[in-house]
Amino acid sequence: MQCEGLFSTPFGTIELIHTKAYALKITLNTVDVPESPLRLATKRYTVVGLKRAHRSLDLVDWEELEDDR
């Protein structure tokens, strides 16, 4: 199933795009969020996804990413 679209949230716009990543890899790099139907990607996996989709990295706080070890 392909799930693409833009969704406005209080935090900004979320864009869902199709990925060819294996389900296990996605599961291992995401966490459950209480009271949410969506899993949240880890900081590192988010950057991997941004790079794979050729998205801008201008707003990435690289120090925040380093603290995620």
C-alpha cells in the first residue's frame, strides 16, 4: 500500500512518502508513541531518510543528532 500525502500538524507539515525500506528495518529504527497510531523515527533514521529522499538538511541540528548516541 502506498501512502503519500501532506498533513498539517501543530508542529508543521508532515509529508508521507513511499519507501522501499524493509519493514523490519523501519521497525528497528522507530519507536512507539503513546496515544498515536504512528511510530516516530529515531533522529538518525530521520536524517537517513532525508538524505535518501534528497531533502534539504538545512534545518538539521547536528549537535542534537550527536547527543542521540
